[in-house]
Amino acid sequence: GQSLEQPSEVTAVEGAIVQINCTYQTSGFYGLSWYQQHDGGAPTFLSYNALDGLEETGRFSSFLSRSDSYGYLLLQELQMKDSASYFCAVRENQAGTALIFGKGTTLSVSS
Amino acid sequence: SQTIHQWPATLVQPVGSPLSLECTVEGTSNPNLYWYRQAAGRGLQLLFYSVGIGQISSEVPQNLSASRPQDRQFILSSKKLLLSDSGFYLCAWDGQINYGYTFGSGTRLTVV
């Protein structure tokens, strides 16, 4: 079956670094992506990894290891506005098939 | 510019009533379109996706149906709503962001 596992909750303080892990088990793999969703809002795209390694976009980085079926989202210099839910998602095939989402990780940033 | 519109934003419907949610995309042609549902505090469950007019793939057999009458229009429907149909319904499109989805603003449906 298909499954994406990520922690349900993570807490951190402003200025800290937090890592949200995601392990996946799918019938195919065409890339791992990450989405952010603030309470009451729609998810917004953060990053995408098709190949092994680290992708950096400002304070956020995403890592992928296809051999381990594992990835993570790294958030640095945390700010209060980073408090949100973060979802990993896998595309099993090329464009035209849907993403499979994890259940999400709720990040709470305190001052 | 390319945008995705979804309405209404909120909806309260009685059990047994019909449902029609609409999603439209502007500024592109032949988009891949998706309907997801999110229960309170939960992940996103894929309901339907469409790669073209009249082409609908259903992921979860349930009380809902989808149609794509026009290239940039995707409609989610139900003939008779159930309490379990309550949730946050999201339309998405892949094409604006390389390998990523752009989501509509969502419809929060409460069935009472």
C-alpha cells in the first residue's frame, strides 16, 4: 500500500532550527514535495526533490534520500509565522497522476 | 496571469441536500485538476483528478462525483449529502509551479 509517515507535532522556539522527517512507501516515486498550510488556509508549495541531496530556498531546505525512502524539511531561524502544518507529498508517476500526501506535522513556534 | 478560483468559501448544508462546488483555472489550457478533502486536523485525501474534458479518475468510492464540462472547469457534486461529507474541500492544479500544486482557497463544508 501507499503510506507517508511524518511526526504529528513539533514544537520549537523562535530562532531555532527544526527538522521534519518524512518516510514514504509507494508503488512508484517521481519526487517528494513539501507544502505549508496555515490554520484555515489552503496549502502552499514549498519545495520539491526529485534527486538525492539538499535543495535550499531561503530559510527552508529539503533533503531526499531515495535509497532510504526518506526526506526531511529543515526550517532555520524560526519565526512565529512559521507556525503551521507541513505536509510531505509523493508523486508516484509523471505528471497527470495525483500527489499522495502525508497526514501533516503541526509546528508550533513560541517566543 | 494564471489563477485558480474556487467557490463558495463556506457552505452549511442539511443532510440529504445536493452539493455543487466549482473550480476554475484562468490563464492556461488543458490543466490537470484535482479535488482533495481534508477533515479537521487531518491530511489531504484525494477524491478525483482529471487530465482533460470528460476524463475523471475517482480514487475513493463514496457519495461524491466530479465532472469536467470545460477545459478549465472542474465540478464536485453530490446528490444527497451525508454528515461524513463535512470537511475542507480543495481544488488544485499542477502547471503553474514546476512539479508542484497550486491550490484554490478551499470550501469549508459543514453538513448539519
